[in-house]
Amino acid sequence: MPALPWFALSPNGLLSAVGLWRGSEETVPTPVEDWRQAVVDVVIPARLQQHDIAHCLAALLAQTLQPRKVVLVDDGGTERDGTAAIAREFAAANGLSLRVIERMWSIGRGPTIKRQARESDADVEFVLDGDTLLHSADYIERCVRELYEGVGIASVCGVVQPMRGEHRRALERSPAFQRWLHGEAYRDPRTRRGRLRRSLQWLGDIHRETSCLLQQCFINRGQMALFGGVVVPRGNAIAYRRRYIKDLFDRYEPVHGDQFDGAEDVFVALALAQEGYRNVQLFGVLAHAEQPPLDRLPGQSFRQAGAFLRGCREFNALLLTPFKVWRRWLRPRPRVVAEQRRVREAYRQPFGGRLTHEYGRPIGWALFLMAGERLAYPLLLLWLVFSGRWWWLGGVVLAEILATALVLASVARDGRGAALGKALLVAPVRYAMVFVELAAAVAFLPQRFRRPRRGR
């Protein structure tokens, strides 16, 4: 999962507002490949998800575009639970073509994606986490269709929101789930939590709901309009061009090995962007994913911030795009009439990491602003505190909270009043996470000038 934005009143937020005001590029694509002919394989990395895997597969069976095969990789290692057994039973009850791989030792999600990209001959590798439910019946179909709108699109994902009890209960009533039960009663183990755990989970879900709404429906929507892609997409349910992913891992494995530090989504997205590919997000399809409770948010935010900063370090050629803009302006441009192109693609740009090192990429502006604001805003707050400028501190914080709440209310499709109330409710949590991520940045400083590690 990528690092989440904190607020709307920020340089990146203003950049997205400009994109929303300007609108998307109006080029009508003329793709050469037909998305209907694409072979799709679904890869489900799972670890200790026996309570979610049946719901995940039930939602997968309801898709309008069914994959050629489904590969479930149980990466639980020595802590393995009943995930693989439940998946086999569910597949047998519903006639699902499922291959189950049980690893004796846990190797991580990134190496799982890499190995399946190498072993498969599919055109599209759709990665679906075992705790994610595809809410939209055409989720996979829409992603594959968008993926084939141009050769510059490397990945496509939809909107991901926290999973709630009603989403699980709806799937439990589905025919596929009932065939697995064979008429037996089912009681969801996730409903057996105590009152305290339910409260912590509810607060964690509210925080993630508002953060994801801000990121996906405001920040990312503006980036899509400006650049035709986003910095880091949500990796819970995402379609990749398998060949691009395979080439990416072949290129970076000699340097990094399998050491992604739990940051494979960030690493893959930035590596693709550095090559000139785009990571696209759709706003008309929805999935739900299990989110951590409130007491686990600090640890997750710390890891996400560290992963994001390491990604910026590894792909600093992309990060430093604003300092190369003069080269892009002075670069001689070939005189090619757009109307004479037989194959048209919106946001078309040349491929290759060499060009990124020399000229940067348009999406690098968003990456640079995102990295800068994660350091500048908490440092500004600390400076106001230590200098005793309490009126300024209160004004800045109040203006930010109100601006973010109003933006969330404006982008919410329904329940604008509820979105406004949730934004105000979780404002203290957002500010706590601001300083957690600042601590992650301080912890990252010793690694800043360290050479990239070589994998074994």
C-alpha cells in the first residue's frame, strides 16, 4: 500500500486542483491490440487469510471477465493457517480452475509477483490480495480494457476502500459461497471481536476511508488529468502487463534481489514510471480491502513512509524532474503531425530510463512535491511550536483541517455531511500520523547516502 496523503491544502493538492480545472487530454486512442483477446491470469498472494479467502474467491467468481486460471500462493511459511485448504474446498465446490502453491518458508509478496510473471505466459497478470473483495462486477474487465488503450499503460487499478461487515455479508449470500457451505450455517469469525477491538477497527476504517477518498478521488484524479497516471497506485487489486513486470524484475533483480522491504507496490510503480510507462487509476470500479485497526496504524504508517522514501532514493532520477525541466524545454522536438499518426495514445512519451535521467518525467513533479510536503509541513508545525507562534499555529492547523474536510465533502459521491463529519473526527489521527512519518524520515537519514544493496 502506498503512503497516503495527509491534507488537501498542500502543493500536491494544488497541483491536482490545477489538473481537475484543466481537464484531461482529449486525444482519442487508437490501440492496435484488442483487449478481448488478452489472456488474463489472477495471482492471489495470501498470508494468514483463512477468514477472508472464501469471500475473495466468491467476489472473483462474480466477475464479468473470468481469468484463464487463478494461482493462490500461500506465503504463510511456518505460520501457515487454513487458507490453502479453504481455497481448495471453495474451488472444488464451484468448479474454479485454481492452482495452490504452499511455501515452506515465507519469501514475501514481491518475489511471489516476480515468479508468477516469469512462469506464466499470460498477457495480463492481475494481482489480487487475499483480503480484498472486488465490489464491482466488471472490475477486471474495465482494468484490462483500459490497460490496452495504449502501450504506455503498464498497470491499472480501481478505487479501494475499507472492507465492512455488510460487504462480507453480501458475498456470504452469493450462490458461490452457498455452494461451498453445502447448506451449513456460517458465522463470520471477524464478528467475534470484543467491543474494544470493534471500536479500534471502526476508527481505523474511518481514518483509511477519508485518507483513501482524499488520495484516490482528489489527488489521483488530478494527477490522471495532468499526467495520465498516478505516482503510486493501490496494489490490492491491480492489472499489470505481464511482460513489463517480467522485464522490470529481470532488470532490477541483480541489484536488489528479493529485498523490497515490504514496498513492492512503491518499487514497481516508480520503476515503471522511470521507464516512461504510466500507472493508471479508474474511478468507476470499486474494491474493498481489510484495513488495520487504530492501534496498528502507527506501525503501518512508519513502514509505508520508509518504503516511500527508499523508493525516492532508488529512483532519484524521477524525483529530480523539476531540476531538469530546462533540458526538456531546450530539447529539439521532431516535427511530427499528430493527425498523421496511425496509432494514437493520450499522454504519449518516449520510453527508456536514459531519457528519465536526462530529462525527467512529467509524473516526477507530483513525486517531488509529495516527498517535499511530507517533510516541510511537520517541520513547519514544529518551528511554530518552538518559536511560540501559537496564533499562527492555530490558524494553519484550522485552515488545513477545514480545507481538507471541504474537499472530502465535495468529492464524496453520497453522504457529504457524513464525509465532512468523518474528516473532522479523524483530524487528530491524521496529525499523529504526520509526526509518525516524520520519525520515519529521521530514521531513514542514515540510509540516505548508503549505496543500494545487492541481492544475493
